[in-house]
Amino acid sequence: MSRESTIELFKEDMKFSAGHFAIFSSEVRENLHGHNYNVCVSYSTLIGDEGLSFDYRFYKDKLCNLCDTLNETVLIPGKSKYLRIEEANDYYHVFFNKEKIIFLKRDLKILPVTNITVEELSNYLLTQLLLDKNELDKNRIQRIKIKVFSGPGQSGSAVWRRDDA
């Protein structure tokens, strides 16, 4: 008989501070601002004969490292149909509507998403976790749910189920 368990990770260092603006249409976007994002993830898996689901240190470290790559940056959606991004020496020029916004390359992180929202950030992080297929199989992971909070009581989430693979 296989027993299922859920491990939740919501550690102090699973967070990042980043600037962004959400894009609402071809002409409307938020002003540039920032959030202190927190990340929570749950893994549903099978409990092994030794009474242990899996050694979750790999996933804790992976998620903390992902948060570190986003920390203290401005996040820009690389797949937005409303933005054009050009490189110019040490700068990125981001064009929106009639605006040209200039960022130092070292301050900007361009993500493969269509917008910088909690729902897109949760899907981005989930996609990064799913790259390690061997770990998913080895640890008998059946489901992953990841939540990104932009403040207390405000989050977006993404879910993967083994049936979806």
C-alpha cells in the first residue's frame, strides 16, 4: 500500500526583492515599483519504507538559489507583445508605447514570461523546478504547487501533476 504525503517549504530565505511593472494593455502599465516576494512550495509524494518522503534539501537549495537570481533586480517580461528590448553596450533599452526606459544590464533580469505578475512568477519558478526530471522521478514527486506572495494575503500559484507530464 502506498501512502502519500505533502512536504511544504516556506523558509525565511525563499524570498526576493525585485522591481517591476505589470502591463495591462498596449498603452497602460503600472509605474515601476517593487515588492518583497515570498515563495512557498508543496510537494506531494509517496512515503518510502523508511517513513521518509524524500530528502528535500535539493529542492530547498534549488528554490533559494532561484530566489537569489531574482533578488535586487528589476524584472522584465521577455515575451511581452507590448515591449521591445534592445541591448546597447552596458544598457538595455526597454520600449513601451511611446516610452523608452533605460536600465543598466546588471540591474535587469529578463524572464521568459509575458508579464511580471505573481501568477507568471509562480509559473516561471515551477518551470525551473521541473527541469530536474531525474529528481522528480527519484523522489516519486506526484504534484508540486508553488505560490509567490507579493505581500501578506496576496499571491499567485502554479500547479504541476505527474498526470500532466
